[in-house]
Amino acid sequence: MFARLFNRRDVHADTAFYTAIVARSRDEAFYRDLGVPDSIDGRFDMVALHVFLIMHRLKGEGGAAEATARRLYDIMTMDFDRTLREMGVGDSGLGRRVTAMVRGVAGRIQAYGAALAAADDRALEVVLDNNVYGTVHDVDPAALAAMAAYVRAQAAALAAQPLAEVLAGRPRFIPVPLPGGEPGGAHSG
């Protein structure tokens, strides 16, 4: 399936890149320390957040970056399709659900981009509360603040990383902070 969309080298490299994004999204520190719901919704939102962070880094960086971003988005879409099939969603509802998921990611990318452009973290906290913590009734304010600080710091760390390394599928992820600002979680990259 991938071979029709990409050349063989791109398939391997971009699939590995997407796998690194998903692995980071599944870092247990997000769920254990920052209160992200360990559910289908929570995991979806963590993938969407990290896809945003990578897309944000690649934005405006020229043709190779744009092509990589498109391929990553396509691989993500195919992963949604595969995951829903594994969960037992039949062909009749599959397209509609994948489309809804892809639109959800696109909306989140726009919302995160606008919030990250704001001078303070309030807008970022609101968008994280609505998405990452959308199914949580009483979000811990310290966890929400730590998540907002993480997003801002991770975006800055990716911006400082040489583009060639990011394009090669080796994004460097910072440690997941603990509520209260202490570093926690595992290093990646």
C-alpha cells in the first residue's frame, strides 16, 4: 500500500519517523504524571499534539519539509484506518470515521498553532484543556500548566534542532515535565 504513494526509501524513513512520533505520544509520563487520560481519546490527542509539533517545525522550511509533512500526514491517516480496522470497524463506517479523525487533527493543528503564537500560556492551556484533557472532569491546574510548558519548550527545542536531523526522522524530544516544573519522563531521540 505504501509503495504506491512513496518510493521505497521514503516509506521506510517516513514510517520510522511516524513510529517515533507515536512512541513519544505513548510515553507513560504523560499519562502517569500529567494526567492525560490513558484511553483511545487521550492517545489520539497525544498523537495529534506531537504531529502538530513536527508539522510546526517543518512549516515554511521549503519543498523537502513540505513533502515530508505531507507523507507523515498520509502515514498517520493510513495508521488511523489500520487501527480502526483492528478495533473491528467495518468498511461501511470506516471512511467516515477516518475522515472525522483527520479533520480533528487538522483542527487541532490550527488551534495549537494559534495558541502557540500567543504571548502567554493561557490560550495554550485552553486548547490543551479542550483537546488533550477533553474527557477529564477536573483537570489538575499544575498538570495543565506543565503540559503547556512542555508544548512551548518542545516546539522551541525542535526549532533549534537542525532541519536535516528532523527531516531524517530523528526529532529530539525533551523530557516530560512533572507538575510543578521538574523534569520527568524519559529522554527520546
